[in-house]
Amino acid sequence: MLPDTERWFVPPDLQLHWHCYGETCLVFNPRSGRTHRLEQWVMDLLEALRQGPVSLSALMEHLGLSQEEREGAREKFNRTIWELDRLGLIFPAGL
């Protein structure tokens, strides 16, 4: 599980291209040359991370989750953050 002190961001020079179809979005990463299929809530998360480095708790708050919902969603968000990092769409701050 990610420590809540760790913060993540989308680099300002990473020009992602995307189009959403309902709750599904296609995202092209020009750095890797790959296209990824993401859910709309993940795109909302990426948009929050484009504003600058944010912690996992701050992301969940930004997306409007109550304290109770945050506890239930923490593992899902952890997996999503790690997957976005693996895909090269976000990066940990301070590296």
C-alpha cells in the first residue's frame, strides 16, 4: 500500500491525447507510442494530477469521496496509481 506522504503527478511536458466515449476513454501517450483504455473516473484522477503533485488521500477528496468511501476505495486507488505509474502516465514527486 502506498504511504499517504507519497505524491504523484502528470509531468507538464507529457502531452496526453484522449477521447471519451461515455464512461470509457482512450488515452494516447506519445512518449511510449501506446494507447490505453481507461475508465472516466481514472481520467478525472489524471486531470487532478495534471495540476501538480497530490497524495492519494487528496486525490480521493478531490474526487468527492467521503471519509467512509475513501477507506473502502483505498486499495482500488493504490492499484490504479501503481498501474498508471507502470504505464508511464504519472510519476512520483521527488524522483
